[in-house]
Amino acid sequence: MRSFLAAIMMFTRLPLWRVINVDKRYFTDVIKFWPLVGFLTGTVTGGVLWLTAQILPLEVACILAIIARLLLTGALHEDGLADFFDGFGGGTSKEKILAIMKDSHIGCYGTIGLVLYFILYYSLLSSFDPAMIFPIVIAADSFSKLCTAVMINTLPYVRKEEESKTKLIYSKVRTLIFVIVGLITLIPFYFLKDASFCFAMIPTILTAIALRFFLKIKIGGYTGDCCGASVLIIEQVFYLSVLVIWCRHQFLF
């Protein structure tokens, strides 16, 4: 339970630290609960989108939902995405990539990456039927975090602990734990009411595998910024895959 609370404190801005004290050692175990935190952030994002879409244009509802998630997470993953694009866009060696990602200033590649990310995210959200968006958002949030957690569990951390932004290194997670958590992340798929949407998991998993090999080749492992960037990239692939399946249904039926 302490590790789960630590995960909420790590990946959201909810002020649990005001009412409960969690020892630092529990924060090394947060990765296994990251997909479950995705249920929380996905529920808030999807809930805001669905509720506001009842009274406002869908385009406005999508923007409000994105803002809600940014406020809830503190733009933690978006910060990593910007550093990821700066590092891999401007770095020509492992040392240069890591040095650029550690720099707190955003560069050209990071700016372009964030702009393109938000355009794609908004476009994908606004393409769905509001009646089905709630379970899609929860599924996307939790499953992308599961894929990212499994991915980094197979990679070494490439910085020293004291160089980490969070000053800690995540502990390795047993496969059985991921199997159990993975089964939980499948729950939102039931509410999509069409088994064909499960095929969206295939390109999503393949993207995680591709990112895993990319990180291994380029820097030999992962950093915190790589975690944030990976979960957002994988999430967008999931949304895109679901949209392709949904458009195919619209065309056929």
C-alpha cells in the first residue's frame, strides 16, 4: 500500500504528502503501480472530457481534458518528452545525449516535439465519439504505462543515482506482478464493447519494443526523461490504432 501511495505521489500532483509520510525506499517500487496510477489520471482526463462534451463543443472539451491532465500530473511526462527530443535530436553520442537531456532549458527539438505532440493528442481525442471516449482514455493511459513499465524493467538505468532528477533508481519488478497488473489494465477494454479494439494493443506493444531497442542502442538503457517520453509516444500510437479500427467500422457499417 505504501508503494502504491508513493506511486501516486510520484506521478501526480495530489498532495498526499500532507496527510501521510512515505519513506523514500517505497519510491523505488513505484513502477509496478504506474499502470494503476494510469487508471486515476485516465479517469480524470476521460471524465473531464466526457462531462464537458455534454455541454460544450467537443473541441473545447478536449482542450479542457488535456489541461486537467497537465494539472494532475504536473506535466511530468511532457517535460521528459521535450528533453527526449532535445537529447536525441541534438546529441551525436551517448554522453552528448545525456548531457543535453539533463539541461533544464528547452531547445528547438523539444519545442517542435511538444507542439507536434499536443497537435496530435488534441486531433486524436477530438476524432472520437464522445459516447465512447471515457473507456478509451482510461485504456490508453493505463496500457501505455504498462508497456513503458515493462520496457524499462528490461533496461538498466544509465545515470548514477545522485544524477537522477528524483535521486532514486527504480527496482526491478517480477514478471508475475506485471501479469497481474496487466490483467487489471484490460478492464477498460470490456467497456469498449467490441473485441476488435483489442487489436490496438499489437502496434502499441510493437512500439514499446522498438523504443526499447532504440534506447538500448543509442544510450545503453533509460533515464527518467526516456520514461516520460516513451509513455506519451506509446499512448499516441494506441489512440491512433484505436482510431484506425473505429474508422474502419464506420466505413463498413
